[in-house]
Amino acid sequence: MSETDTESGRRSGKYRYDYKRGGHAPGHLREAFEEWVYETEPLDGHGSLDQEVVMHNGQMRTLQWLILRLWKCTDTMPFFLCEQLAMESGSTYAQGVRSVRPLLKA
């Protein structure tokens, strides 16, 4: 087997997340979304796509950047996050970001 196995999406034995394909997103992306939800309360009409969110390494990214990376994420959101977004328990992060996207100002 070569260094890069493109069919399985693995490189050197580690899974590499491709947000265009979706699947299991890295924890730091999911945590950034969770923090944003609790700090912003998007269901109350707060937040904009230009708003910056803090990533795990202190780097700043726009909310639009984060939403794009979670758009196809199949990970299940924790119960408390589903509840905060008024979503059914067991909803995915993809469903979560898609539910708040229309509420945000461009």
C-alpha cells in the first residue's frame, strides 16, 4: 500500500477530513459551532455570516467559513445543542448549520 490511499481517504494511517465530501468532522470545528451557538443565540436573530469565531488554536475564522466546513458533517450533535437549536434529538451538525444559516445576516 502506498503512502496515500486515495480511495479510503487515508494518508499515513490517519483519516483526513474533506468538508466537500462530508463525514466525521474534526472536534475543533464542532466545538467552535457549539460555542458560537451558546454565545450568540442564533434563534433570537443574532449573528451574521461575517461574524468571527475563535478556533481551537486561537485563529479567527468567519462563521460562513465554519458553516461551509460543517455543511455535510454527519456527526450527531449533543442533546443540549439540539435543544438549544430547537431541533430533534439526534440531529447532525449538517442539519444544525443548515437550520441557522437562513437566520443569519449576510
